[in-house]
Amino acid sequence: MSNNLKEKALEIVNRLELAYPDAACSLEYEKPYELLISVRLSAQCTDARVNIVTKKLFERFKSLEDFAAADISEVEDYIRPCGLFRTKAKSIVELANVLISEYNGQLPETLDELVKLPGIGRKTANLIMGDVYHQPVVVTDTHCIRITNRLGLVSVDDPYKVEKALRDILPPDRSNDFCHRLVHFGREVCSARSPKCQNCPLSDLCDTHIGNTNC
């Protein structure tokens, strides 16, 4: 691994910390299992919409036991605006039942156990490991994959390969917050279709900007 790439990654981490000092997940929740459900709902849906939906959802179903006993069709009605509502509702009820029956109502504490849960993939599991259990993780959502490729920190699109590559160059104790900051940065500056390169605090470090005179 090139020391230059690690130095570049560290400088990007430092600058994003200055630009976004409050690194936090944009999903709103109070209980760990609520974060798990919220992330499940966020697939192909904005965090802003998920927060609107979960406000009413968590008022109706106040405990994991409520979700486990829920009629799937009623859960569907609450989460319909999030899209894929039938699949998501089924997995949420199944998830609640598995957490109660196999984990005593608690979230598993390892990534390997988390990805065994219904509807939970590696990205969600990493987010739980970072935000709930405060472990060093890399959450490879669409913002992370797009931006780190543009910056030249990675050169692959596969989420697991991006995660592995970033683990090699990011300071472990700052990687989780870095991924949260990428979400804010991706929404405000480095958007998918119209990046605001002229306002970017990373433009001099960005391979895409340096190589594109029209950026």
C-alpha cells in the first residue's frame, strides 16, 4: 500500500472533519433496533423520507415485541412511502421475531451474526457495528463508493472491495465518522449528477477534478 495514498486519505479525513464537524447518522432513532429497521427502510429511499415514516411507525409499534406480533399488512401501510414496502415489511416482522427468539431482544454484537438477520446486508451490519457498538468500520453506501472513486482512493465499484481497500488506508478510529461525513458531503457538494467542484474543499486532491477541465 502506497504511503502517498494513506497520506492523501488522511488529508481528506482531516478536511472533511473541518467541513462537517458533527458526524452523525442522518437517520433518527432512539433504540438500537430502531436504527436497524430504519436502515432496512432506507434501501432505495432517502433518509429524509425514512425519518418521516419511522416517526409514525415507532409511535404505533413501541417495542420489538410489538413488531414481532404485528400484522404484516399493517406494517406495509405505514412504510409504503419508502418503496419495496411488501418485502421490507415482511423482513421487519421476521427480524423482530429472530431478535427475540435467538438474541433475547438484543442486536448481535458481531458482523457475522448481524448479516444472518432477515434483510440485513453487510452495509447495514457495518453501520450497526459502528454506531451501536462503536467499532472501526467502513460503510460502503452509494455516496462512499462514488466519492472515494472520484477522489482516487479506490478504483473499484464492488462494495466489499471498496470496504476492504478503504480499511487499508483510513485511520481505523476515524473511519466510521468519515463515512457519515461522506453522506453529507455527497448531498451538498459531490452529488452524483452535478458535483459542485468549484465549492469543493477537496478539489486539489480529487483525481476526477484534476483530470477534467470541465469539472
